[in-house]
Amino acid sequence: MNEKNILNEKERENSGLDTQLRFNYQADWAITYLLERLINEEDFVIFVEYHEDIICSNSANLNENIEFEFYQIKTTEKNFTLDNLCNFETGGNSILGKMILGVENKIFKNNVKKLCLLTISDINFKEKIKISGEKKFFSKLEKDEVSKILDNLQKELKEVDPIYQNILCFQKSNLPFQSSQTTAKGKILEFIEEKYGEIKSNIPSIYRALWDDLKLKYEFKIPYEKWDECVKKRGLQSEEVKKIIAMNIAIDLSETFKNFLEIYIDKTSTNTLLTPIKINLINEYHTYLLVNRSPEILNYLNNIRKIISSNLDLDDLNSIQLEINKLDVIINQSVQLKEFNRMKIVATYEVLNKAYEQFQ
């Protein structure tokens, strides 16, 4: 893929917003949000401080139907009202005006499906937005509120595209500002328990890996002409998140299959001290397969599994090893599973799993 980066547009000014405390909250909120996407099996790419505080796309693959959600995050304790949302001074812009200008006349404008003001405080419309996680789209406000906001925006911006009536959104954050890190870690634990039940997990490591990745991507503040490069260096993808989680949880192999693997590895290895290490790596890969059920990975697995002989003879260990070596070469030619294939782990698992299933 070699598409031009749809987000490679001039950004609106964000002077004074780059404080560490502000980033900390943005990153913690992004972590809780991506967990919501994962629990619903939704693909995503999260960008921090890129055109808006948080942007989320629904795909890592650029196409004309790609969708973006833009979130401007406000961490002030002061409640918002219709008046202070629309207030602007000569030469400046209102909160809503700035949000619209961040999208207006950009090539990605029609791909933005949600332009959201996310606050830690209440939003005092006639029907208050005061419950954590509660949201309301602009079009669902009272008619007189819609009219007043539109009148103010037209005075400020001269012209307001009707598209914004469908995508502007107001939402109260479900993440407390003062305890955002603790709450984010708690959300990770809730996600693990809901998704996989009671398993061994390293919540601090998952949190730190996600937070560090967002911080690293946030610091790559240079233009990217190509979309793929932008996604890789500026965004945190759902596939990356799944790998981080898989590396920090343990969904154990069945005891019988584990014993089967151990015996084979011992019989074919010149150093049996490596057997526990290999079993541990195989367990990591096994966990990743259970965590990542994306169509891309499933299709790749289906293709490489077709390469494995359907008549594996467990009495002929040499032929089994040749099958592993053959698959190992193919796996190392692609990026999908290469990082799990240390010491031919992926190839060993896939070939022996197929052999094992012959007797099930």
C-alpha cells in the first residue's frame, strides 16, 4: 500500500496545551477507550495530539469509507454552558468554533463521523450531561439550543456546513482526572476478566507498554506523506495492542498438549535446558492466537496451515523437523508472526498442533 496520508494537513494551533499533566490524562483516556473498542472486536488506530487531542480511525487501511472520531478533551473543573461553549472574542474563536475549524476544508472532513467535546465536568444544557460516560449529539439538543448555537457559530465563522449538526457531540468523561492512572489500570483488569476470565496477567506491564507507546508516537511530530508510515509511527493500532496484551497474560496450553510438545522438543533438542524456555514462548504464541482473532491474522494462519503436510508421521521425527524447517522459512518471510517465531516457535507449534490433532 502506498496511499497518501489523508491526515497530512495543516493543523490548527494548539499553543499552551502541551503540558505533561494534560498528556497523562489524554493517554489514560485513550487506553480506556481502546479497551472499549477491543471488547467489541473493533479495529482502530489511535492518534494523540494530531489535529485534535485524540483521533480514532476505524481501520489501519486507508479507503474512501474510513471513519474518524475526533475528541477535544477539556480537563477544567468548571461546568460548561451553551454560552461559554459559543463565546468568542474578536480575532479568536469559541470552543466549538475551534473544533469545527480543525476539520473544515480538510480532505478528511467527510470521513469524520464524530467531532466530540469530552469533558470531566458537567455540560449544562437544559437536559444536563452529568453522568460519567453520558453523551449527546448536537442534533438531539432542544430545538432552541440548536438554533442559538447555530446562530452564534454563523456570527463567528460566517458559514457553517450542515454536516456539523450530525457529527458534533458532547460527552462527559468516564475517567476521573485525579485518579486517571489508577482507574485506567482498573479498566485493564476489568477487560482481562471480562474477555478471558480469571487468568494470570501483568496489569502494570500492560498499562506501561500502552502508555509508553502512546507517548513515543505522540513525540513523532513530523509530517508523514504516506498513510502507512503515519499509522506505523504516529498511531497505536489495535493489532499492536493485542500483541501487548498477549505478551502480558497467560492462557495455558492444555496439559496433554504441553506434555506432547515437551517430549518432542526434548527428543529433537541438543540442549534440553532450553525446553522450558521454548514451552514458555509457545504459550505466549498460543495466547496471542486466542487474543487476536482479526480477519487478517486468521486468513494468514489459514494459508500457512495449508502448507503443512496432512500426513504427519510421529514415528519419523526427521520428517516432522523438515516440515518445521520448511514452515519456518515461510513465516520469516512475512511480518505477521515473525516476532513470535524465535527458535522456530511458531513453526513448531503449528506443525505439532496439526500432528496432535490427528489423534483427537
